[in-house]
Amino acid sequence: MKQIGIIMQYTFNDAIRKKAFKISTIIVVLLIALLCALPRVIASFDDGDNSAEEEQTAAASYAGKCYYIDDQNLIPGGAEALQSYFTNTEILTGSGESLDQYKDEIGEDGTVSAIVITKSETSAVPGIQIITKDFMSGISGDGAAEALTEAYVSDLLTAQGVAPETIELTKTKLTYESQMAGSMNLSGYIMGILVTVLIFYAIYYYGYGVSMSIATEKTSRVMETLVVSAKPSHILIGKCLGMGLLGICQFVIVLLSGVLFYKLFIPENFALMGMPLTLDAFTYKSAILIGVYFLLGYALYAVLNAVCGASVSKIEDLNSAMMPVMLVAMLSFFIGYFTAISGSGSSLFQKIAMYVPFCSPFILPFRLLNGDVAALDITISIALLIAAIIIITIISIRIYSASVLHYGKRMKWKEMYKTKI
């Protein structure tokens, strides 16, 4: 145990001093700060768009001049409706004969607009033509269409003898609220995606760190000194624990930063697509279990990456040696991720994926944040993951011990396993 502790401490101290750790931590923290600041920016732009009354206030603030042309009186009271909607705009009754003159004036002055009511040959309702200098100036087309539509419908209903109170009632917009029958909500969905991606990043990044550390020491002949003073199995376990401790430190920094920036930047009661963003998905139970899956997932892939680092004699060969493990990790990530977000988790494939040790670190954290996972499912998943770690560690120690002092042509995995130690 003392040998494992010394190697773990050495690996941790060496990795934490490197620029890669510091730069990656700063970048991830800055990205989290940016993501948390986006809702406040969105809220600042949406302040005038939260209700129909505020939209009308924004439209009414348009100060300019607009010619209203309805020679056939297709929308009775159209000019009055526009003036009521655009209170700061001068609505002038124009004629179709002077349209070319109006267009010349509009082409020179962006505050001038024209609205022409046309009779459609293919539709029973009139058409509305908005003329402005460019798309960035002039009267609001949406506001004009809304005001004229209300005036047109009111005139039709009045002609049919509908009471004024009923006509006003037709202008009422019904409000709604969203309720979810399931336990998944927008906050849990976003948090689940971020946590899943973060776990994959940590497993990939620190697994690569284990491989690089072992490969560097092997190619620089430092490994020969380590093997004299410590067993190969202790070296492998110590290095995996050292990089794992580093991963925990960075993981905690990222999570604490996320909570801090959430409290600082996310506006109170901020809603996205009508649903509030909260941290309710994170409970003590889910946080502890997510940490467990992160540690076990890292341990599973770290021992595999350690063997990859020990199997090469040159640093240049490390990426090709790690390719099989990285393919398994990426495939498991995509299976776990898409399985997690594809539904309620009731299908046979989803159940199987939840128990597969290579996939469970990527699927269970999302499920824990977006629903109640049965205690039996969690127990079976963790038990299978621990069993896989033990089996793979035993095999990896045997392969690692056979390959760590082998130089020259790379040995095949079958040869390394059969080599007597």
C-alpha cells in the first residue's frame, strides 16, 4: 500500500503542475460562466417581449409617417385601427394614384412607410402590402397585420349582427401553462446532457493522461527505476489513482463553479420555452450516485489506458495503441447518451444498455437527473461495473507487467497475456 501511495502522490503532483491541467480547468470554468450568463443576456433582450401589451407598446413607440391606401374600403375603420395601435405614428389616408410619389418619398426617408390594401383574386379576404425603405426601417408589418386583421374581423362580425361584447371576447388570447406527466423537465434534460458530456470528457482526458504518463516514463527509461522499487501492479494502480484524484479535484472545481455561476448569473424565475431553469434535479442522492459512476467509469477505462501506455516503445505510437479503447469509450458514450434521451427507459435495449459496464457511466447519470431509477437497477448496474473493473484490472495487471519493460517491436495483446511473469 505504501508503494501505491507514493506512486499516486508522485503522479498527482506531477500532473497538477502541468499547464494542460491549469489551462483545461480555466477553459471549462469560463465556458460554464458563459453558458450561465446567456440566460441573463436572453432575458435582457426579452424584457419587451413577454406579453402582448408590451409588444404593442414597442410597436407604438415607432415614430414616423405612414400612408394608408384602401381605395375600395375593403377594411372599414382600418386607418383608425392602425392609429390606435401605432399611437406615435402619423397615419395619413392616401390614394393609389399617388403610390409612385409615396414610394419616392419612402426611398429617401426611412421613417416613412405605406400600407396598401389589395383585393385578392384567389381569396375572399383582402391582402396587405407593406412598403418600407428597407427591412430595418419603417412600420412593423406584424403589428400592422394584427391591427388590420382585428378591424376586418370586427367589421364582418358586426355585419352579421354579433354583439360588440362578443366581438371583444374574440380578441382575447388564452394563456396556458405546461405540465409534465413524466419526471423529465428542461432543467434536468440540460443538466443531464452537461453531466454526461463532462463525465465522458473526464474519462477520456484522464485516461489519456494515464497512458501518456506511463508511456513517457517507459520511453525515458524511468520505468526501469520504478520497477526495481515497486511491483508493476502497484505502479499501474498508483498511477490510475493519482490521475483519478486529479480528475476528482477538477470535477469538484467545475461543479462548484457551475453552482456559483448559476447563483450569480441565472435570473430568478428565468424560464426557457415556458419552463423554469432550476437545480432541483440535483439531490444529495443523485449527486452521490453520479460521483460513484464517474469514479467507477474512470477506473474501468483507466486500467485499459494504462496497458496501452505500457505497450508502446515510442510516444508516437500511443494514439494508435489507444485507438481500440477510445473506440469502445466513444461507442459506449453514444449508445448510453442516445439511449438515455430516447424515451422513458422501458424498452429492452435501454434496460440492457443500463447494465452494460462500458455504457452505464454514461447513461445512469442522465437517468438519475431525469427520473426515478429503481434501486434494484442501480444496484445491479454498480455491481456489474465493479465486477468488470476487478476482472479487467486483473487481466490488465498481467498484460501491463509483461509489456512495461518490453522495448522494440510492439507485442500483440495475445502475446502479452501469455507471457509468463
